[in-house]
Amino acid sequence: MLIFMIEQESVWELLKRTAKPIVLYGMGNGADKILDWCEANEVPVQGVFASDEFVRGQQFRGFTVERYAAIKARLGEELLVVIAFASERPEVLARFRELASEQEVVAPHLPLFAEEELVSSEWLAKHEQELELVYERLADDASRKVFANTLNYKLSGKISYLFECASERQEDLRQLIRPDAKEIYLDLGAYNGDTIQELGELTNWQWREVVAVEPDRRNCRKLRALAEELARRGLAVEVHESGIWDAAGELSFSDSGGRQSTFIGASKREVPVTTIDVVAAGRAVSYIKMDVEGAEVQALQGGAGTISQHKPKLFVAAYHYDVDLFRLPLLMWQLVPDYKIYLRKHPYVPAWELNFIAVPSK
């Protein structure tokens, strides 16, 4: 029994037993997955609503999309509201909070990749030893709270757990990563250069070297444009149009043109992949950020030499697979046993923007 687990009932068990009318808030892929599950498990859904500004009488999966006030007038004041879309926008998160003050609200945790097993009582029991080990070894109480809240949320769907442990990304970077003008920075999954700009804001636009790796061709065009702009200001950014993996080669890639382009389960086109050790090319890398859409384990494995030798600060996305909550820190400790590893959750519903931050002990 994990001492930090408060919740015992899964969100799916709640949906099966509730006597309240179940209504979905939002449309799209998440809503489709939830409705598919409800249909397969004979759980009745009695309505779909959207934010007032998006309601135009449209249809979704056989439902006329309603306003919240209209759905309450039709079904009554007590509802079980199922949030069926993701957001980090402050005004949307505020709306979620307001809704949760009036109703029973859940946002079911849905795996990002089809093959992933859902967090359940059985999953928690199966991985109890690894989860307990990581929980005890995390660097501070705030990390342990994020770890516990994340798992309680993933089981129950209760969004209060996410709000209670959220912190601000830039403040966490300032306090834990403490980037400075001496950084040799690898940006893995560099997207359009937004995290290079983040580094610039934190260091007053000073660094030794930046190496950016991005496999999506449309994202990479934007990244190269930023690199050219920075070059005119005397700031060098080395761009690699490639993915990061545990070995060099080629892999199938989804090539979606957004943040979620991935190698996992992809088949759209072949793209080159490389490794941290190859890209680092012997440089004394001081800081690596990786948000590589589910390839974080492979990225760490392909950087074993660089990471073990230079002990760079790491900022690693931890939300693509549930098992990453333990397999990523265990792998980082395997490479650098004295890493102090923190876990931080930045504002988002569901449990995305969850990141491990590793810093070498002084």
C-alpha cells in the first residue's frame, strides 16, 4: 500500500456508479475517447456543453452542444461534469475552478499512446516498489507532493490535485536550473524556438552555445528563422533537423506540424534520428531540455556518455507515459547517482506539463 495514495476509486468506477446526470464539457479527441468508453460500458451520458462563446447549435456525436446554463435547466442543478479537453490557458483553468466549486467535476486521465496501460489500483500495486523508491528519493517535499497529487489525480480524475501542486515554470527554472551566460544548452524537441527564447529571457540573452534539435520540418523552418534572427544579434544557434533517439538512423514520424509530432506509433514519413552523444560532439554540455513526445527514455540512453561525464542540468518532460514517473528518474540516477531530482507540475489540465529537473549535487 502506497502511503501517499488517498484515492481508492478510479474515475471510471465513479462514472459507473454515479446517480447524477453525466455531462461532458468539451468536444474533440478526448471527448470521443470518453464517449467510446461510456458506450462500451453502458454508462449513459446525458449531454455535451461548451463554453458559451463556442456554442452555435452544433452537433457532436449525436448531441446538440449546449450552454452550461441550458444543460442545468434541462437536467437539474446537480451534475457530474466530465472535462473532455486539455488546456493551460489561465482563463480556461479559472473556468474549471469555478465549475468545480459548483459541481462534482472530473477530468479523466487518458493515455497519450494507445498501448499504454491506465493508472488503476492494479497498476499502482504492480509498480509499488518503483513508485515508493522514487517518492522517497525525490529532492524535496514539494516534489513528493507533486508526485503524490499526480498519481491521486490520474486514478480519480479530480482536478483539485492538479491545482494544489502547480507552480510557475519560469520560477522553477530560476530557482532550480539557474541558467546563466555560460550555458552550453541542448534543446531537444526545440519546436519553433520557444524554449530558446525562454533561455534568453532567463540569461539576458547570453550563452556559450545553443544546439537545437527538431524533427518536424515545418517547426524546423520556424526554428531556422529564429536562429537567423539571433545570428544577426551575434547569438549562435546550431540547428539539427532530426529526431533524438538511442541510436542514429531513420524512424517513422507523425510529422503533424505541431507540438505533438512523435515517433511513437507513427507511420507518416521517415526522418533521420540522432543521439545526444552525437549532437554534443564532445562538448561539455551544461544544460539539456528534452520534451521529445514519448522518446525521453531513448534520448537519455543515447546520451549516456555525455550525461555521465558532464552531469548537465536536465529538464525532462515526464507526462507522456505514466511509467515515466519512475523509469525516468531511475534512469537518470543510473547515469549520475548523485543527481538531485525534483518534480514540478506547471498549470495544465490534465496532468501535462509535468517535468523532472535534475541537478548535480555540489
